[in-house]
Amino acid sequence: MSEALQTNTTSTFADNMSLPIHRWFRYTAGFSAQWVEETVTEYLSKSVHSDNFRVLDPFAGSGTTLLSCDKLGVTSYGYESHPFIYEIAAGKLLWKSDTDLFLKTADDILDQAKSDHSAIEQYPDIVFKCYDEKNLEEIDHLKKALYSKAGSSFAYKLSWLAFVSILRASSNVGTAAWQYILPNKKKVKVSSAFEAFAKQVNLMYEDMKLFQESPAKKCATLIKQDARKASTIENNSIDLVITSPPYANNYDYADATRLELSVLGEINSWGELQSKIRPGLIRSCSQMVSKEKKIRFNI
């Protein structure tokens, strides 16, 4: 194998963790944003109607393609059916919002959380296994303060994204390469939830300012929909498709977000992960098709 192949990270999310906005949330099931920019730029230069050039990502994930197109000022569309990952992508696409109002809202949430002395609410057992008492208390109080401002405002959505983005850093358990949590593996260094939240908010604030000062243009449309369903996009209107679809690599898209979903109260057990999250996802993990196999073999 050549050195070029060994060091090529085009098909991974690794490089994105150094890029503004892309780095807000680590989603392993992704690909290089810089590669997307290069690919779109190449095809755009060859297009006979570059003024109306359109890109589609039918498996948008955390928004790599859409955000890259925003940076280039190219119209793009994306489908995403995973409810949690959809919200991550939607939050990133709010980069053009009022930075000062976001910062004020997030600071208010942090101040409210610091002054909260209420008892920790009930969480699934997996959550108690993933945090020490101090950090779980801080996370619980941040969550309560965040939810007190719940709504459709961009400031709340960005603050929500900042909160879910620090849940791994504040956990004292390890994370496998594909983001599965490892309760039996302990980390040496763990960030304080309050400190991690403040740091994440400042990072997001600076990234938004940087993007807003660039020639970037907000022109992406994210659609919460299963790509297998009838498209709402006009026929023959897409010039380029860039995506990373689920494939037979045994990657479990639902389990990879189990910690975040459990903290948020979206699921309370492994069974709810199966019933609430998996039905709308294309199965790339062969271990998750046992029910279908059983039906097939009983015919």
C-alpha cells in the first residue's frame, strides 16, 4: 500500500475537527469537508449553468456537504432521518445568526445552572455509569437551565448544540473509534461540564464570527426525511450528488448516539433505542436485522 493511501483521510471526519463549525460536534460517520469543497469547485467550473448549480446529499449526517456548500455560496439540499443528527446539522447551519444574542443566551444558561442546587433527576442507568457525581450534577443543572429556554429560537438551538457537544468530554468513560461508549474503560482526564460548556460556546461564537466575515452564503436546505421516500426536490434540478450512504460496515448509527440520547431523555433503555431511533434508519449494521432474518426464514 502506498504512503499516499495510508495517509489519505478524505473518507474520514478527522480533518473536520480542525475546521470552523464542522468541529462543533464529532460525528465519526462522515467525510472530509475540504474534499467536498474541492469536488464541488471542480464540477462547478465545468458546469454550463454555474449560476444555478445545485448539490444534493441524500444522507446529510451532521451537515458536512451542506456547510461546505454554504462556504462556497452554492445551493445545496440534504436529507437526514436520524432525529438527533438532524438537529446537529440544523444547528450548524445557523452559523449566520446573531452571535451576541447567542452568547448572551448561553451565558445566562450557564449562570442559571451554577446557581441551581436542585437534586439530580432520574436518568437511565447508562448515564450514571458514564459520569462522576460532580459532573453529572453540572450536566443535570445545565440541562434544566437549557430546557427553561426551550423553543424555536436560534439562540436556544445553538445553546442546545453546545450542550450536547460537551457530553463526551465531561464523561469519565471511554469512547470507541466509532463513538460507542465504553463504561468499563475510564479516562485519565475529564473536563468539568461547566468549563467545557463555556469553552464550547466561545469556540462556536468565534467560528460564527469567522464564517460571517468570509464570502460564505447561507443557501443550504436541510430536510428531515428518509432518503428512500418520495423526494420533495424538483426532478432534474440537481447537478451533483455527494454523500456517504450507509453500507455493510456494521456501523450502528443509533448506538453511536446512545449517550447523548440518554442524557437528553429521548430514550430510557436499549429497547427504546430500537423502537424510537432505528425504524427510520437504513440498516448498515448486520447485527440489527435479526427481526427481518427471522421473518424471512419462517416463510
